[in-house]
Amino acid sequence: MRGMLAHKLIQRGLSFDQAYQISKDAKSFFHEQAEVSSESLMRSVDALIVKRYGKELLKGLTKELFPSGKQICVFRRNATAPFSKGLLTQSITASGLKPEEAFQIAFELEANLMKEDILRISKKKLFGEVFSIIKNKYNSHIADLYKLASRIDELDRPVIIYLGGASGTGKSVMSTFLAGRLGINKITGTDTIREIMRLVFKRDLLPSLHNSSTKAGIGMPKTLEKSARLIGGFCLQAQQVSVGVKAVVDRAVKEKTSMIIEGIHLLPNMQQAIKEGTKRAFHIPITLSLMNEKDHRDRFFERGKGNELRRKEIYLRSFENIRTIHEFVNLESEKNEIEVVDNEDFDETTNTLMQLIINTLQEQVNSINLTKS
């Protein structure tokens, strides 16, 4: 496997690019052979290194190619964990670097630590090494963003990310992915909050709370146009659900726990978060959208199978109402200077959101530091 061979070549001292080039050369060299002995592979790899990069480079490499049983451990206070390129890559992407760029940094850092026989390193020193690599390889701004992203759990107040938007814009999937990248363990959806509130407030007390968002116009004055009834009912629902959202956010702030909260009913809470500023937490409100109507409809066609089929059909029957709410949420977000991100491409959206979140967080942290000084 080229990846495994490249990994061992990096441990011997080759750069990331050199190791992957030699692993490609080796695959081509052995492509007609069904089996290759480890001794033959070792000799051939050395010959390929000389052929491509010269004898001097080979002399500077360690001879060991296969596993040595060595394991790098990362410690923080009294806790120790094995070094993980995957976890480190994930933390580096929070700076806005692409996953492949982050992986290369993690790969090279592990190789350097192995080469220098550093098998135990503090988390603080490890992040310091990554900070230096990013600063030298890219620039100070990206390095500062990484530094901030890697210490979210050490900030003096929690980070609350609000991910709003209409049904089908990808809020749930994106929230899970962002939480992984940012090291945030708590995600809450407004659908869950609404279900809990429905158990407390029965239909005869708050009938609008018991309708779906696409049927929010039921019970609104019939003198209004259809779209006005829908939006009026949706706004009423959002205000009702916002009470539960506020309780969840207040609890997170009190416990100093960072969280992502996602859902269709977040506008009132995002508006309130902007007014509050950074008094108790770092609030980052964002709205996801799908500007292309056809793409938006297709997302519902792509939804799961089995039990999801019925839900998918319900969404498609209500698609016109979903788009009406979609346009309203986008317009209100822009009016309140809440960033609207078009979720057309998953990878591009992820990178955009990461940069937006970390840059916004950096601005809020800087504003607090200026106030203190």
C-alpha cells in the first residue's frame, strides 16, 4: 500500500513529497509482480531513491523501513494519549487549511519527532510545533487562527455557534462535521427542543407549536395572503421555540460549555445574540441556504431510504412552503447582518464556515482584549 510505504519512508527521513513520489515509483516498479518480499522491497526502494534523488540523500536516511514498535505519547496535566495524525489533522483544518495540507503537516511532524526519538511530548509543545510549521510554511495570520482554534476549550467564555436555515439546507450534517473539527462536544437541534416543549405545552394551550413549520399558517387570520399566514405562523413558532433555545444556551453559558445549536427556528436567538455581544459568551450566528431551487429540491430526493421515505414525501409536498420560509430566513439574516452561506458544495462550504467561525471568533477575542487594555 502506497500510503503505508510513504509513511515509513517519511520516518526514515524523506520529505512528504519525496516519500509519496518513491512510493509511486515502487508501485510502478512492482506492478507486474503478485508478491514481493520485504527484503526485495527494501533494496528496490533504496535503488529508487538513488535513481531519483542521488546517493547523498540515501546516506542521510535511517535504514529502518518497517515498524519498530515506537509510539509517540501526548500528555496534558495527568492525562496521556497516543499521538494521532487524524486528530491533529482535524485540529489543523480549524485554521482554514485544506484537509490534505493539514494531513501533510501532521505527517511531517510525526516523522520529525520519530527521527529525533521524541516519544513523549506535551500537548502545549505539540501545538507550539504545529504553530511554528504553519507560520513558516504559510503566514502568521493562519498560524494565529490555528492557535485560537486549538484552545477554544481554554477561552474565558464559551463559544456558541448558531447554525440556522430552512429545512434541507444541510444544518444537521454540517453541525456534526464542524463540531468534530472544532472539538466541540455538544450539539443541540431546535427540533429536539420543540419536541420537549410540546410535551409540556399541550395543543390546546399552544396550538401553533404543534404544527410543522411548513404548516405554520394554520390558525392564522384568513384575511391574510397564504404566504403572509405561513410567515406569520412561522415567526410565532420561532418565538415560542426561542424560549427553550434560550434556556439551553443559558445553561451552556453558565457551565462554560461551548456548543453548536442548529435548526430552522433560530432567528430570534441569533438576533438576541448579536445584541448581547460578548458579555457572557462568544456568539457566532450563521444561516445556511441553498440558492439554487433545483439543488434544494434534489436534496430531499437524496434523503435516506426506508422510514425516511415518508418524511421525504412530506417535505416534497411542502416544498413551496419550505422555499417561502427559506427566502424569508435569508432576507431577515441579511437585514440583521447575519452571514448567509450557500451550501452548494459540501467541502467548499465546510472550509468557508471554518474560516468564517474562526475569523469571527478572532475579532471578538481581539475586541475584548482591546476593551481590557
